[in-house]
Amino acid sequence: MRLHLLLLLALCGTGTTAAALSYSLRGNWSICNGNGSLELPGAVPGCVHSALFQQGLIQDSYYRFNDLNYRWISLDNWTYSKEFKIPFEISKWQKVNLILEGVDTISKILFNEVTIGETDNMFNRYSFDITNVVRDVNSIELRFQSAVLYAAQQSKAHTRYPVPPDCPPLVQKGECHVNFVRKEQCSFSWDWGPSFPTQGIWKDVRIEAYNICHLTDFTFSPIYDKSAQAWNLEIEATFDVVSSKPVGGQVIVAIPKLQTQQMYNLELQPGKRIVELFLNISKNITVETWWPHGHGNQTGYNMTILFELDGGLNIEKSAKVYFRTVELIEEPIKGSPGLSFYFKINGFPVFLKGSNWIPADSFQDRVTSELLRLLLQSVVDANMNTLRVWGGGIYEQDEFYELCDELGIMVWQDFMFACALYPTDQGFLDSVRAEVAYQIKRLKSHPSIIIWSGNNENEEALMMNWYHISITDRPIYIKDYVTLYVKNIRELVLAGDKSRPFITSSPTNGAETVAEGWVSQNPNSNYFGDVHFYDYISDCWNWKVFPRARFASEYGYQSWPSFSTLEKVSSTEDWSFSSKFSLHRQHHEGGNKQMLYQAGLHFKLPESTDPLRTFKDTIYLTQVMQAQCVKTETEFYRRSRSEIVDQQGHTMGALYWQLNDIWQAPSWASLEYGGKWKMLHYFAQNFFAPLLPVGFENENTFYIYGVSDLHSDYSMTLTVRVHTWSSLEPVCSCVTEHLVMKGGEAVRLYEEPVSELLRRCGNCTRESCVVSFYLSADHELLSPTNYHFLSSLKEALGLCKAQITAIISQQGDIFVFDLETSAVAPFVWLDVGSIPGRFSDNGFLMTEKTRTILFYPWEPTSKSTQLNF
């Protein structure tokens, strides 16, 4: 048996004392249900669902209708128990604690049959003093209560007034009163996800023993002093001093690569003590700053802190330190009422481009390091620089934020409240305060996090009256809203982290919301803050339906995941768009019809005598529709960054909903469950490119804007080509004179009446021709080749079914697809089924006879695995 024993601080030379010992209780536990009729082994970290599956007692929870079939698991009360021997002499230690990094969610904890505490918050870390009950051989039990039943009890006990919503819409097939339990809100179901309210120990659990004193928390914040033009580091260390006498000593903080070392004297009084240190970095030392992806390097510096304390006690801590500033700029804009809403990173205005992150699985023990890296690498591979960690999921694991630091992904961090009103009784507030204080300490040192947001859509839900609250009762709910997000969460953020901005909600009007008493009459205003925008009825090819807002933090369209993804959790009878499975998997009211309606505006819907062919073609068409819709909307936001039109504009952020999937189902995601790229993600790689030409029409005039995220100006030319659908040779082409693209701006590069464009290109009509365009310099491509359709494709003339062949070869780990087409082909889709990996491009418009595409496998693959498309 492997002992999970960790000497927290190695002995540092003669006469030194070990600071603490830690013994992990990870591994095998015993699990039993409420009446004791079912007992099984289970892993920690883990949950009951995973244990049942690993023992072969249930199928994959995601298979077909198992979200309903396995509802009984969440309604039972389960117990986790373990007996263990501590592999060191307990009597030699003054203090012994039981540390639980994450308990999901409602539990009573017994240690050696003595109740030592309870848990009621999935997002908090719990520490219990077990000094007086621990022995050499011990037993531990966590007696869980169903979170579903607990939430119902809490709601029923809240008799003064209702706290809506009671239950999710029926189409979501979920559980009720999730707002009464501090648990992953989407675990009770959402409009893209199933209901799996898990129970279990989802993070590490361990025994910690120590003498004299123990470092319990450590965090820091780099601060830039503008007046001194120098960096400082604010360090906070929290100690539990168990010595009966004060503990003296010194602290040495060192950042070798910055030639910085500083020593401090300290004296710790018995009890819980906080040490605050202020490290000055000489202004003569060049500090390289952390930049978002696409704007610079993600330079970090190794820092060590050594506490040399009385009694030969040495405590050492090491960390990676990144230096960057972030400012949320809300100031008047000439020609527009309201205020700007954009971010400056290290003093440079940055357009935030990216998506919204949801939990990668209903069962967190299945979210591996490999999966996190795959998903986050796909973010930067698609030229994104930002993820919003949405407030209905979880505060992500440490590795998520470490990867974001490493990859240059900015994080908009919601607190975990979403699409609901919440109670404000003292017990609930105490639990929230502990949660928020812990998460701020845990996360504040990450440069990737650029903003805290109090909740998702709760200001809008309240002020737009989603829950039909009477006007006379609204003040009660406004008071509760301010109590929770302003008087508690905001207060804790301001006290615990002065290094980044805080807003109360998303969407919100920012400074205007504050001025209106923390709730705005219209939280989704185009003149302030951020907006969430969804419209499934208007034609998404018409850019005029989109809001010319300051910042678009949510928008999107649904599509179905690929057949290879669905096939794993379905059977042959499920493979049609109208099957019971297809209806069951769709958790958004009317979602399947909305997809077909939007697709039908511009494409002929699939018709085949083969039902499976029709199903696969329909899946493909929903992905085409989604990709084209989000492309049109995102390009509108990007080209709106530098102009005011009808008093609106200066859009400085586009985060589409949503990046990833929690299971295999229709959703707004661009990455399928497991990480496969939908067509939308390939499109994002292009529409988020740092240099991009954007084409659109207005009043029958065709315009091309150049959009730059770069820090410097570039000289380039714009090439515009027109093809007929029936020919691979362009009917006309023009190249502009040299243009200077201003860094960090969107400017008009080209305009021409459509009638003149068609006349100039010979026999062209709107229906027979398509426009493509790109930016280049010295014959080198600087941007993706973009395109503009002059009509719906269902009205296109001369568009025929192209015959496309591929010769596949292998160069090292990469596969080369040499394509040849017989005709112009839109939305060419290469698919290698369930083989994990991505293409260099996909879903593209093929206007030339040949094209080479690369396939990058995510694991070793050979041609014998039948790569096809």
C-alpha cells in the first residue's frame, strides 16, 4: 500500500524542525446508500455516480435517457466512510486538523464516531480540529443528505416570501430550488445540460499535523505604483500559532531573476495571525509584464519565501509571480450618451475576444489534466484571448487557472450565482461569505483573472421581471439583491483584492448601475456595461438585428454535435431529428425547430430516402447555420470597435455563448463534449484573427473594414475577388493601393455599390457570384481569406455538388490532406469520425481547384485507422 505521506517542509539542515506533516485520505473509501441495501467501494476524489459506474452497477450516465433513469441516485442519502492508520506518531503534534478541500455538498462528518462538523457549501474549504479525537487507527464518515431534498426543505422553511424560480422549465427535466443550496447550479439541469446533482468528496481530503505554528493560507498581488513607476508585491500569509508563547523570527522573500531579495522581522502571537509583507522592486530593474494571448509574452518569475522561526522551524513557500495591470475604463464617449466599457491591460486597450466556459463534465472526477489542456489549447488555437467562467457552474480547479496564466487566456470570473433570486437569511449569507473569502484568497494571485462579477443575469432577471413579481413586492427582492451582491460579496472583494475590478452582475450597466442604486431599469443597455443578446427568429445574416453595444458578453446559436459524438450515447432508433432521443436531449424550448427555421432561411433542408443520411445532413446543416450566424454577429462587433453610429458603438468585447459542452447534446457550444471542434470553432479561428477584413452590405453598398488587434500599424494591400459558383477561375479581381492599418482599430478599407461590383464583373448577378477578400503584404498573406455571400445559398445559380477528392499522406505526426475539387464549394467539411484531433481549417469556401489542409492528431494515429472525410 502506498502511503500518501507528505513532509510539508523538508528538514533544512542541522537543528531545524519539520513544520508539518500531511497525510492524504485520497483513494479507496466505502460508500453505502441510505438504508444500507447497497454498499460499494468508491474513489476519493469522486462521486456516487462515478463509483456506481466503475463497479458496473449502472451504465454510462450520459447514455440515452439515463439522466432520468438514474434520478434515484441524487434522491438517496449516501455515506462515505474509511478506516485508516496514521503513519506517524500523533502524540508528538500539538495540533491536528482534518482538511476537506471540496465536499459536495450537504454532509455531517463523524471522526471516530464523534460529530466534528457539517458542510453545506460545495465551494468552500473546511478545516476541523480533530486534535482531541484522533488516534493511531481512525474511522471517518461523511453522511450526506440529498442536495435535492435539502434544497426543497430550505425553500419550504423560507416562509416569509417565495424566492423564485421554484423549478426549471419542464423541457430541462431538472430538479427544483437549486438557489437554496450552495452547489453547482447547473447540476440541477440547464438549457444545455442534464440534471445530475452529485454527492461525494470531489476534492482532496487530508490530515495535517503541526507544532508551534502552521502556514494555512498564502496569497499575493502585484501592484504597480504609477507615481513611482515601480512594481510592488503585496504578500499575505495566514498562520495558526499553537505555541503558548509568541513566535519570533524573520522572513526572506526572493525573486532571483529580478535581483530582488528582502528580509523582514516578525513576531507571531498565539492564535490565528495574518502577516502582511510589502516587497519593493527597484524601478531600475526591467520587469517583463504578463500579456494576453496575441499581445505579448506570459512572462512569470519564480519567488521563494522562507520563514525562519524560533525553535528551528523553517517554513518555505514558492510561487510563480506575474506582473500585469488591469483597468476597466468607463468614461464618456464623444457623440454617444452613456459610458465606455473596455479593459486596459498594462495600459493598452484590449478587445476581449472569446467565449463562455461551463463545467467540462457533470462529474468533476472525469475532468482530467489532459482534457483541461486540450480545451484551453483549443481556445488559443482559435485566436481567443478571453474566457468568461460562467456563474452557474463551479470555481474551476487550480490547474485551469494555471493553464490560463500559461497560455495568456484572460478570465472574466463570475461568482457562482445564476438566473435566480437568492435567500439572504443569516445562515445562507454566512456560508456565502466563507465561500467568497476563500475563493478570493485562492484565486487572486492569477494574472489571468481580470474581473470579478457578482452573478449571471440576476440583475436582469429582477429588473426585467422574469419571475412576475408584483411591483409592490419588488423592493423586498431589490433589498435582498443589494444585501447579497453589494453588502456581502462586493465588500469582501474590495477588502480582499484591490488588484482588479468588480461588477455586480452580467449583464449590467456598470457605473450606471451603481448610480441607480445597484439595479438599473435596463441592465441590457447598449450605452453602458455589457449585454447578453439572443434572437432566434430574425435573420442572422442581417447584421442590423445585432446590438451595437459596448461589450457583448453572451450571444449565440445552437447546433447539434457531430454524429460520431452522439453515436457513443445513443442507439440506432435514436438517429433521426424527430426521435424521442432527439427531443429528450434538447433542453431549450423549441430549440430544434429554431435551428431548422434559421437554417431554412438560407439553405435547402436535407431530403433523403435514407433516414440516417437525413439525420447526418441535418446535423451538418445546423453546424453550418451556427457557424455562419456567429461569424456574422462577431464580425459586426469587431468592426464596431472604433466607430459611433446612431450614437452607439465602441464595442470592445465579443464572448460568444458557449465554448464547451457538458454532455453530448444540442447546445450553443463550439467544442463538443470531449473537445472535438464544431464548424463554429474553425470559423472562430478566422473571425478572431488578429488582422481581419470584414465584408458587409448597407443600403446596397458593399463595404470591407479592416480590423486590427495589433499594437502597431501595418502597411498592406486588400485583394477582392469575385467568382461565379460555376467556375473556379475568378471573373474579376482587384488589388488596392498600399493601405496603412492602424494598430488596435477598425477602419473602412473598401466600398462599392453592389450594382457596380456586379457590372464590373461581367455576367455576375447576386445569385450567381460570391466575393472573397484578404489582406497581404509582399505576397505574404496577413489575414484569413474572408467571403461575402450576395444571396442565400438556396437561391444560388450555378452552384452544383462538387466532386472533391483527397490524397492523404503522413509527415511525422501530422496528416496532409491534398484536396482537389471540380467546382466552387462552400462549407467544405472534413471529418475523421471519432479520431481525436483538429484540422488546420475546416468548413471553408473552396474557390481554387486545389487546397492543402493539415490534420493534427491529439494522440498517436496512423493511416491504418482509416482517416476519411
